[in-house]
Amino acid sequence: MAKSGFLSREEIANNIRALQTFMSKNKIDVFYLSSNDIFLNEYVPLSDCHRYYVTGFTGSTAECLVPRVGKVQLFVDGRYHEQADLEVDLEKIEVVKVEMSVGNRQSVLKQIAQKKYRTLAFEANRIDVQFADSFKKNSLQIIEFHRNELQSVIPFQTEVFEKKLIEISTKLTGESTLEKLRKILKPNEAFFITALDSIAWLTNMRRYELPFQSTFKSKALATYDRVYLLMEGYEGKVSNPHVEIFVDRFEATDVFLASIFEVEALLGGNKLKVETLYFSEALTNESDAQLLKKLFKSAQIINKTEGIIPFHAYKNPVELESIKASFNLADQAIFNTLKKVKNQLKQNLSMTEKDLFNWCNDEYQKVGALAQSFNTIAGVGANSSIIHYSASSDQVVVKNETLMLLDSGGYFESGYATDTTRTILSGGRASEKQKEIYTLVLKSLLNIQNAIFPVGTVGGHLDGVARQPLYQAGYDYKHGTGHGVGINVHEGGFRLSPSSMIPIKENTIGSIEPGIYVPGFGGVRLENIVIVKKHPTFENMLCFESLVYVGFDHDLINFDLLTEIEKKWLDQYEAECRARNRSFV
């Protein structure tokens, strides 16, 4: 098995051995390593993902327990069951395959209880307050590390991404920083924020500093009049009068916060008075939370679990137009890619899985993408069943009658993410099995995309609507049906999954992405992104408006499986795709 990422299996084994030796010396029974960076970011470069160094698993989401003796445990959800088995050394790492109804974190806590560990350690600057509290409630002796102490144990690498800080016009965002602050806060209130997409939205700035994100590394204290940013190594100024940048190490957050008081004293004659300080226990790391409680002793500190996500999950009319413009460009890139693939294969010209990956990324650049919003998923044949496949290969040659799955997204001028998936047949005649799973997924997408539902409906109810056509044929998929989309390709405020109790609200944006995955055979996923809209006729009802118009592959549709209303919905959708010159029929 080839090594994953940039570390060999021997290097990973050495890291495990070094950490377990360190644990023995410090009498630690088990060490929890997260996938997070200090901002609790989702897409973390492998070099900054400490979990990767002891597992070799490259997926963006997983949990990890390292016992003092024995195998490392890697907890992955259904998106990564197949990928984890392929990437890790199963002699040293146990892959714990977590069911969607349970969740990775619940599985971690259950494992700790079953093993009867007494002493647990974690990096407090890479774990959110809520999960840290879960450990503390588990009758464990906790040992916290706050300042990258593990660097002396495992040789973590550091990458520096030098990118220009871009200020986005209100012609694209619709609101100034001051207008946003006045919606969120009152005088003498402040909000400590480290969620990078929230900071990018609030400041109307982008930097593309990290892979697959338009955000920038920073910590922020937002007040009624100004956003103060802590940034490492930044040289430059911004024109936004309501943004103030301090340059120091992120570890010097205490110095940064103290400096704000001094600046306010110079500007206004009085120190900044914070009577109420907000932060999110879900979006703030444990080290920073402890610091806030230490520094703001005289303030009322209030947990806002969702942070400021509800404010940026709601898209104003200008944002919606900016996002529509981005999807229009992304649609063209996807259609151009798929059309090129079809033409290549019709002419009996050879192509590989890696060609699909490269062509897609190239087409995004041609239409003006500044970056991809996630690592393009291009899977051919059996690889299309790996839900978050990330190893497109030039050794996989595309043959006729093969399923090809392409999941891609990009960033354009406004810095909002796009995300779309299409599955096509490489050529020849589709098998009955291929047609069956494709058509069932199409039925699922059509049914939920055209759903009408009351105001207040939660995501779990709509998730069931999507799965029903698959259930009736004995299929299911081990991931949610939809996630919010904003500055990050995954945004809060919108979630379709069996357990989601999040109400689906007007003017939020999210994905609809059902799928069927048959290991060793192939997989199908079809994904459109939608805006939640008021129904034009029915009072107190909502519906969806698609942002994506890329036609489906009719070579894979068994029309006998579609109802008359589903055929009507399909015809209406394809008519709009044809009007935009993005239909294959």
C-alpha cells in the first residue's frame, strides 16, 4: 500500500512510538488528538493536522485516541469508512467505523468509558470548549497542553502561505463592516471570534491563505464600532476604517487583548469598557476560553454556541446575486469538463482518472476561479464509491460503460464557495444496475429539490424526504443529505441529516446531495446547491430555488422508474439547462 500524504508509514510508526513513550513518562493513559488547528478550522493542511501524524489518514474529519500501549484508534464517519481502510496501516491503527446516528465524538467518549482510562491528555488549543467539558465530566484526570508542547515529541511541520489580503466591495457583499457590527452588538458589548469564515464575512476581507478557503488566519474581538484582528506576520494596511490589525504571535492572544484597551484609551480618552462578552463554546478552543475568563473578570461572559453564524448564514439580496454569479461560472467549468470527457471518449482517445481531475481544475481557472473550494473529487469505476475520494490516479484508465463521479467547487470574485456533483457514464451502454442506482439518486434529488414545506421545518424531516425513494429500493447512504454553503463550502445554519433539528430558514443556502455507493462496483452522487425561498403562492410555506444548472446524463436514466411528476420536474430542469447551453440532451 502506497503511503498517504507526505509521511511514510515508518515515520508514522515512529511518531506513535515517540508519543507513547512520552505518555509513559508522564503517566498518561490515553491522548486525544483532534483534526483541528488552533482556529478549529475544517480544512487544515496536513502539516498542521496533528491527528495525521499518528494515523496517516488524509480525510478532513476524524477523531483519534492514542493509548499508552496498543493500537491507535481512528474514528471516522460513513464518508470515510472505505478511504480510511485504504490509507492507514491496519496493523498499527484500528479504524472505528462510526454510524451516522452515533457520531464520532460520542464514539470517542464511549470508548474512553469502556476502556476505563483514568488519565487523559489533550492539546487545549486544538479542542473546542464543549468537547473539553465532555472529557472533564467523564470522571477523568485531565492533563492539558496549551502551547504546542508536543512539538518536542513529534516533528510537526509548518507551512507558510503568503497571500495578499483582499478587501471585498459592498457591491458584492451588500453590507459594510459597521452595518454588520451594529446588527450583532450593542455599545459596551464585544464578541471574541476565531471562526475564520465568520471573521472573513464580518470584515469583508479574503486572503486564500489556507488550502480550499478564501479566509485568513486571525483572531478577532468585535466591538460595536470596530473589529480588532490578531494576525501573525502580516505586513500591510487595510482601507476599512472599522478594522484594526495587530501583528503578533497567535500564542500572544493575551497581549493582543490587552493592547485593545490601550488603543481605545489613545483614541477616545477612555479604556474600552466591556460589560458583556460573547463567545462560542463550540467554535473557541479551550485555551482561548480560559484566557477570556481570566482577562474579562468584570464582564458578563455569555456563550453563543452558534457564534455569529446565524448572521452570515442569512444571505442578503446583494450576496445572493454575487453567489448566483459564482455558480454560473462554476456551472460552465463543470459542463465544459464533462463535455470534454464525453468528446474524448467518443473519439476513442485515452484518458485517465487524473485527467478528469486536472481538466476540471483547469476549466475552473479558465472561467476565473481564484481557488478551488475543496479538493476536487474525481473517481472512476470502483473509486466512485469512495465518498470523499482524494487520490485520483494516472494509473486508472477510463473504459467504456464506467461510472465517473466529479465533485467540485471554486471561489470567484466575491469569495463565496460553490459546490456541485455530477456522475456520468464514460460511454457505451449503461448496465441495468448502473441505471438503477443513478435513477434512484436522481429521484431523490428531484423530490427534495421540489419539496414544499412549512416555515419551521427542521432538516431531519427533509432528509427523510430525500431518502424515501432509496429506502423503497433497499438503499441508503452514510452521510447527510445537505450542508450549508457560504464563505466556507461547509457553513452552519443549514443541515439536512437524520439527526438535524436545525430549522430550514429563508435566504439560507445549502446542498442537496443524495448518493448510492456500492464498494467494488461504483457510486453515484448528484448534488445541487439551493436557496431557501418563500413559496410564491402558499402562505407560511418555503421551497427551494436551484443555484446549479448542469444537465444530467440521460444515458444513465431508467425513465420507467420515474413518476409522471418526476419526469415533469426533470423536463423543467433540463429546459433551463438548455437555455443556458448546459444540457447534454
